[in-house]
Amino acid sequence: MLTTTPDKSDWINTERIRWSTYFNIPISSTAPPGFPLNTLPIQRTLCSLSLSHPQSLPNAIALFWENFWVHWSDPLKPENLLAIVRTVVGSDEEARKVVERTKSEEVKKLLGGNTDQAFKDGAFGLPYFVGESQFCDKCRLEANEYSDECDGGDRKVLGRRSYGAAV
């Protein structure tokens, strides 16, 4: 069950399929088992990667997305999470360091700060991204894509800077 609010569950499923079609992003026709799930381990892993291997973030986000939304491979299982990190950092030793760092105060504070900033920017759920493109959003991105009519209060930019989670 997605949520205790039936309309929200329907909305989430409709929107995720619609957005995947609109942006040509692969996604399963069904939500992951037990969705919504606690993605804290993934969020902390991405924060840890941002500290030691920032160049690996795009590939890590793509792999977590694939293992979460495209073909459920339970990226929350420690062995699967470690395998994803190993793929992007290149070795078991480095992957273990990244995963071990997820328990550190540094990573926890980084994720907390990212989350606080996301809420200040108007995030109401995850994933939530802020980027450096010129997309505007007043409820739905495509309604104002490339529009110069967005005022500063309504501008939400999608793309490059993640506030903690990709899933």
C-alpha cells in the first residue's frame, strides 16, 4: 500500500508513469514491493559518495534508480547496496569505506542539512532535485517548460543538485 490516502496512491502511480514517459526514463509499471520504503540507507550512501567520490554520483543515482524503480532488486539490502557502490567506485575496499561512512556524524549532518534546504526550497517529497536548467514549474513542469513567464516565487529548477535522495 502506497499510503493511507487512496487518492494520493493513485496520483503517485499515475504521475510516476506519466513523467517516465514524458522524460523517456525507464520505470516499472508497478511500484516497488512495500512502497513507500525507508530510503535512508540510500540517501546516506549518496551523501557519503558526494564526500569521497563526487564524480560517481551520477552513475550511483542511475544504478539506485534502476534497482529501485526499473527492476526491483532491493537496493536496501546491504549486499545489494554494497554491490551498487562497488560498481561506481571500482573496488570492494572503497565501497566498504563509503558504506561505513554512512554511519558517521558528518554524513548524517550533511543529509540533515540537505533535507532542511529541500524543505526551505519547497520540496514536498522525494526525489526532489534542484538544477541549473531553465525549466519552470507551477504544479507541472510541461505547462511552463522553457517559459520566461515564471516569477521567482514559482520557479523550481530540475536537474543537477540532489538534496539527499534519488529514490
